[in-house]
Amino acid sequence: MKKYTILLSSDDLKESLAEELNNLKNDDSVIKPKDEISVITDYKEMTDFDVYVGIGDIAEETFMSLLENTKPALLCDIDCSKLYKEDEINPKAIPCTWGLFSRGNDKKESSFLERFNLSFVYNDGADKVKDYIAPLVFRMLEEFSFHSKFSDNFAYKKQAEFVHEFTQFYLNKMKKLTKAKGFVREDIKGDFNHIIYRYRPGGAEKPFRSVDGRDYDFLIEYHRGKPSEGIYYGIKGEVTSGNLEEQCGKFRKEWPNIFMMDKSELQNIREKSRGEDIFWGYNFQLELTEILNNTFPWKEFFHCYKPTDNMWEQRYWLFWVTLNDDEDIVKVAARAVKLMAKTFERCMIIKEQDRLYEAPDNKPNECDTNQRTNFTEESYEIFVKKMGYDDSGNSYGEMLINELIKEGYVFEDFRYEKCYRCIKNNRTIKKKLNEIKKERSQILFPEYRSDDRRIPWDDIDRVFLPKSLNPSKGAFANA
């Protein structure tokens, strides 16, 4: 029989936590029914325990005294900003510290994540001890205490150490999503492995879109026990009603595996299916691929989509994309997910008849190894800043774009985050820009030296989408 001890900061929850923890023991776990789990609330300097559970700000003082102890800790709704100043953080601070916060308790969670990297969120209506605290503590006993105290299998012991060590890199990336606009932390109840941020600009409690018994969510996800999988993002559907087989078929139709086909074969299917229901799935995938490729010029998304290989518990991934380890989770994953949601709503829900997918010319995109995004708010702001302002603070960049729109040279393409699509070819656009520069009108281009002004072609490339739909460096300057 193995023995485990939990140090709890609250006498009120002592009995209920002990009961729930012992109910979780099972033969499939390393913690067996015959093992003993006890909960204590009295702490002295030499008190031996396996996991500390601190609840509320009253637990601050005890937690501070445990910093030298290096035992795992679960902090529930604690304001970590009161614990110590940032420059006073003890380098020996507890390495396995998890947080648990009620939904809407953003300030305390943010304070926690400035110092640690793994938090969980619960709804106020939940039974906190039964649904969250006890399962999390039990998981900490399995992951940390069993291997440090009782495991004599070198391979398993090292596997647990490796997973914990390597997962920190991804946890540090995932926690940046707490500040990503429109994203909410919404894990699957009872699953403390998958960390899930869903794009829900309309509200945290409902999926992005529900259609005929199918819920759709656009999300970024990570399984903290499988760091080799990395972080991934995409579209997940869930069947809430109706025949499971029929609903699965509809998911499949909405995102057919056309990225596994030869492009010439795909073109023939596209032409034959135009106007039919099946075309919407093809249109969605092709349209989204074009938008993502143009936004992230160093990637070819047609080769990035991963198809689902299961429909587990009525959940079905239409597709997912792996976030490369050298890519920023907010600038790449969160931005891509928003574009996916935007394209999905237009192609699959609104079904805009006048804006079907348009195939670009057969010209490969150039790879930008600097990973600079195009047609985004960021690239637009860089362009505006480069163009500068007049004495009254008016933006030359905005003036230029308004002039081009007014005269019918470009229009705003709302499929992207921030993009102006050319109505005329590159050579005509270049000629127009040079005319504006030569006229010395109220629109001035950036000053290069002395009285010499130059058109910022690199920034123009990242804001204006050519008529051919093939963006590239030098598209306008070399026209």
C-alpha cells in the first residue's frame, strides 16, 4: 500500500476533498484502490506532504513558506501579484505549480501566468471540489508524486520527467492566448490534458456557429502530455443532434480532402461541380488556402492541412494545422484561426454567390523566410507609418488609398484582415503611383534624402493585392 498526503489551506473542504480523492482511485491508475490518500490542514516546518492546495488569498502566507520545499502546488483563485515583487522571485520556486480560476477572474489568472504557465478555468456553477480540485490534485499525484516516490521503472520515470520538461516550451506559448482578442479558454470537462482556446467573439458560452445539429469551433489546442505533437489549430465540429453517420458525411462534404489530389485533377472537379452543393466545400478550401497563403507568404497551406482520422465522442476535426515551433502563436495561429472563421462564415453560411473562388495565375508565390505577414493590420500600420503625416496630422497613406479607391484603381477586400485589392494590373498601378509622386500633390511619399522622395514599394506589396491574386516582392516596382 502506498500513502499520499495533501496539505490543504482550508479546513472547510478537508473532508470533501479527501472523499473525492479516494473515490478517484482505480486499477487503471498508478494510484490503486488499496492506496491511501489523506488530507491535512496543519502545517509545520517539517510536515511531509505530496501536493499543496491553496484556496483563496488566505493561502498566500503558507505558499510563501513552501517556496523552498519544491513540492507541487495547486493555487485556486490566488492573487499572485501579492506574493512577491518580480525582481524578488525565488529561483528555487515550486517547479510544478498549477492554477485554477473561476471564469471571469482574468486579473488573478494573468497575475498567476506572469510567474507560472499552466492554469485551468472553471464555471461558477460547477462543484469546484468534485469537478476540478480533486481531479487536478489526483492528476498531480499521478504525474509527480508517484514517480518521485514509488516508481522503480527507469523508462517510465524518465518519460514522466521528459514530458514535464519538454512541455514547458509549449505551455509558455499557449498562455499568450489569454491576451488574444476574441479567444476564450474552454477545455473539455474532465479532460485536464488538452488546453483549448476557442475563437468566440460572440460570447464565451456558445460555439462559433451551430448548423442543423452540428456545432463548429475555431480553436487552438495543445495536449500537454504529448509535446511531440506540438500546438495545432483549425476547425472542430461536434454533433449535438441527428444521425451520427449522416452528420459525419456532412462534415466530410464541407471539407473534402482535395489537398490530397493532384492539382490538374482538382481543377477538373472544380469546373464540373460549379453551382452544385458539393462545390461549396471545394470553394471554402480553395478560397481559404489562397487567403492564408497570401497572408503568410512563407507557408503553403495546401500542404499543411491535416485530415481527421477519427470521430471521437461525436467530435470531428474538419482539419488542423501544426504551428511550427519558430512561429508566433498570436501573430500566426490566432490570426489564421480568425481568417478561417471569417472565410467559413462567408463560404459555408452566407454562400456569397457573387464571390466564388477565383483561381490565381499559375505563378508560384515567393517564400518570405522572415515570416512577415501580408494584408494584416500590422502590415497596414507599417505602411501608414512609413508614409508619414502632414502638418495637420493627416495620414498620407490613408490619403493615397482613398485616392486610389475614388479613381477605381483598388477596393478593400474584406476577406483579409486588411487588404486593398487592385482592379487594374500591376503596371497601371505603378504608373499611377509614379504620377502621384511626380505631381507633388498634397499626397507626399517618404523622404529618402534631401528633397528626394521614394515610393515604399516593399510596404505597398504587403498592403495591395495584385489583380492576378499573386502577391510577390517587387510585384509593382518591377512591373
